[in-house]
Amino acid sequence: MQKSFIYIAIVSFLLTSCGKDQDPFLIQKHNIGNLTDSTQVKDLKLVFEKDSVANYIGKDEFTRNIDNIEIYDLDGVALLSISPQKRADSTSVINNVRILDSRYKTEKGISTMSTFKDIQDAYEISKIDNLINSIVVSVKEIDASFTIDKKELPSNLRFDRSISIEPSQIPDNAKVKYFFIHWN
């Protein structure tokens, strides 16, 4: 009886440890590949052990107290720009991540190469902010925001910040300029 219990325990352990590896380019609500919303700055080199982690520490007057951490692959291609919640604190968790490489995609296939129509077909738009030179399309489902340059919009929407922009006014082929994931 004891031998069969040990055998079952060993087989169970082997089956559960042979799980599928995390896709390093999959964007989900609480993680981007192996990077999670609870990853601390000090652990970034472990998470991106095959990539290059570059810290940028600038002067307060230009960086607004934020130290962005850039992630590059071994070929020097920029992958992500990470902003921690607290400046110069290795135990700080990540506040937001700017997706730079088009290989990063959500479960529904949205990437930096997507258009407004792609986003609208995949997710419910929760908010559209009208800024000076761009609009920001927010998707609460994945805590993401997509910046679209106003040059992509019809001319009657480009110059008046007081206009409330509706999804139907944004051209389907409007390209994403920036793609952010927010973890607060």
C-alpha cells in the first residue's frame, strides 16, 4: 500500500512539473511573459536572464523622478520600457510597461502593429482621452492603453481638445503609436 502511494505521488509530481512553459511574448492582465505585476526591480535580471537590462537614472528635472528600465534582446532590439512604482528602490514593483517590440501580443493578438479596428474587435473600449497631439484608447479588461497620433484622425478632430471622441469617429486603419500595460 505504501509503495503505491509513493508511486502515485511521484507520478503526480512529474505530471505537474512538466507543464507548458510560459510564452515570453504573451501579454496578459497580470503578466507579460515571465514578468508579473508583483515582480520587483531587483528580480528583473532573473526574469530577463537571456536579455539585457539597462537602467536609466536621470536628473529629477527632466525625468519627473522616474527611472525607466529598458529591456533589449541579445541583438540590441528594444523589447520593453519598464517604469517602477518607486524611484531608486530595488524592492519596488512595476508600475507600467511600454511594449516596444511587435512580437509581444495579447491572447487576442493585439500588438504594437495593430490598428484601432483590431483593438475594437478584440476588446471593449473603456475610455478615449483626447490629448494635445494624440488620443489614448483604454482597455480595462487587460489594463492597457493605446496611444494613437491625431494625424491618424480626420482633420475636424485634430485640434480641439474639448471634443469628446467616440470610437465610431476613429478610422479603422488608425495605427497604434504606443502600447502600455498598467499595473498599479
